[in-house]
Amino acid sequence: MQLNRLLVSKKELKSLGIPYSLSHIARLEKAGKFPQRVRLGACRVAWSYEEICEWVNQRIAQRDPAS
């Protein structure tokens, strides 16, 4: 299974540790500060699992800069 092909639903974002509301996620996306959603259909969106994990890792790296 290729991780770059896995998608995360809105509900699954919370289980991955993303504590934001959907409206805040939309604001972050618009500002280029969160991975862009993938439109799957008229009423369904998801995010790339790999991009979400990378985004989380970047936040951790900012918190723990190399000495």
C-alpha cells in the first residue's frame, strides 16, 4: 500500500491529532498553512495522509529546533 495514495476524511483528522474545527482548517488552507483538500465528489473531501503527517512533523520540528 502506498502512503502517498491514502486519504484522510474530516473525521479522521481528529484521530490523527488535528484539533481544529473544519472552518479553521479551511482558513489555514486558504492561507497556505495546511495541506489542500482533495475533492472526491460534490459533497466529499479528504486530505492526503502523507501531507498531513508531514505537516505535523513540521510543527514538531518548529517546536524542537536543532541545537
